[in-house]
Amino acid sequence: MKMKRCVLAVTAAVMMFSSLAYGGEEPGKDVSELKIGLSMATLQEERWEKDKQIVIKELTEQGILEENIYVQSADGDEQKQVTQSENLITQGIDVLIIFPQNGDACAPIVRSAHDAGVEVVAVDRIINNAELDFYVAFDAYTMGAIQGKYITSLVDSGNWIMIAGAPTDPNAALIREGQMEYVQPLIDEGKVKVVLDQAANYWNPDEALLYTEQGLTANNNDIQCVFTSNDGCAGAAVEALEEQGLAGSVPVPGLDGDLAACQRIVAGTQSMTVYRKLSIMDKYAAQVAVALAQGVEVKDAVDYEIVAKNNNLIDVPSILLKEEEEMFAVDASNMEEIVKDGWLTKEEIYANVPAEEWPEW
């Protein structure tokens, strides 16, 4: 895959904080001596377990000893993540890689880490209101725009239920902005009426199920789209639609490329998922962490453009993936892309489809 050559975003704010992001350890520290902490928000969904495995694999390929990689999972509990991260910091780690459960609640972690001389790399969700050292993620606005473009090509009128992601997740708001790039014009033209608009706390599928059921009941099942923002909530929406005999006739988008979502897509009950090549994000996170731990400038260690992402306090040096080859819409017509990428196998995806109906690719 062709990557952009690395260009450090030349803004005064980024330069101001580059000493935080790049100036930790003495250059040339033996990589075999480095210790890396990895704090996962949760491992309760399959994609997060895959993220963990990819980060660990890349760290070891960078020369970090596996016994020097300390992993904790917070099981979706933001306070537990704070406590666990404090524990990781006390174990003498050089850098903390964190997949935040709550971007606001994690600010104290950054302060504690810096007090101990530990730098912090946030992955997938930014940590707000803290002097975060680096951020690696996919561009959330683009995710939502991919969903919006796809769904409005299928249905451009009628009563819609819209279910956003967690209010505590900064990505959720940006995903919604991207969606509305395509949906808002239809609302303004009077073609689409949003009859229910709710956010699923912590991306909880149970809440998405409840909201979909409420929207269907209140509108006598006269619903033309249930617009969900990730695969977990999409699955809940499909469940509610199935109860009313509507699954497959009402478009439902998702995001994450989960196995269950891909199985629903080939079965015809979920419309699409936004597939992100998470291995790219995870590998960059590991590379950035090792560079920071060694005192090497990140711009010399990674082959990607570094930009500024504001977190309400500073402009954080960031890698924001958004190219088409890095994330794109997947439906039944191009499901082989997920298989080619090694994310899932054909056998897993089509496990519920008779073998004679499998595609030939």
C-alpha cells in the first residue's frame, strides 16, 4: 500500500509540544531494555482482542521483549482503566499505549504518567484536556461519511431511526457529523424525517435494541432506515427488525468489520460495515511507542503524515488514517476484501450460508 511520506505539521502549537512527544528518553536506548504498557478499554468484543494481538506482535517485531509488554483490560470500566494504568506506570514502563474507554476520564492517567517520566500514546480515541504525547486513529468524520454516502444511495426518504455512539466517545460525535454530510440535505428537503434520534451509552447494543423497538412501535413499523454507528448496535437493530419481520428490507449500516456483522451482511440483514484496516493503526501505534521510548523523533520512525489534532488543551501530534485503501465500505459484493486482508476467513463469514451459495472467489 502506498503511504504518504511523513511530513510534520508545522504549526506553532505542535512545535511547542514536540518536546513532550519526542523528548522523553535518551536517543539510542537499547530496545531490549524497554518496557511498554498496554491498557485496553475492553476485550469483550472481538475487534479489541485483535487490536491487542496486533500491537503486541508489532512491538515484538520492533525488538521489544514479550515479557516487557504489560497488558491490562478494563472491561469497559473507565475508573478501572485509570486504576490499572496507574499500576502499569508503577511497573517502570517507558511508554503507555492506551485504548481509552472514556477520552475525558483518562486525562489523569496522562498527568500521572508524565509525573513518572512515562509518555502516552492514545489509540482509536483521543484523550481530552491533557498534554497527550501522541494520537493514532482513523479519521472518525470519514467513517461517518462513508456510512452516509452508502446508505443514502440505498434509501433517500421516509422515516428514519438514528442511533449514535457513546456520548463519552469523541469519535461518536465526529462519526455523526460525517453521516449528516449526506443525511442533512435529505432532511432539509423534507424527504427524510428522523422519528427517533438517540445515543447508545458506551455503544451498548441493549440500548440500541430498545431504541429501535421504541421507534418501530411508535411508528407502526413504518421505518425506512435504522442508521446505527457501529456493528454492535447494528446487530441490535437487526434483532428488533427481525422480531417484526422487517430484517433485510430496512437498511442498517455498521462499522468495525465484526464477524457477526459480516455474517449478517452476507445473509442480507445488515447493509454494510465500514472496514478499517486496523492492523495499520495498531502497527503505527506500536512504532510510535517504540520511537518515543527510544527518544527517536517520531517523524523519522514512521512513514506517514503527522498532523495536529486538538484535544481541548493542546494540538496533539497525530496520525489520522483516512485514505480509501485504509478504510472503505464493505457489503456482500466486496466481502472478499476482508478475507484478502486476513481479518476474517471465508469459512467464518459464510458459516451460516449453504456451501453451494458461497461466492467463487
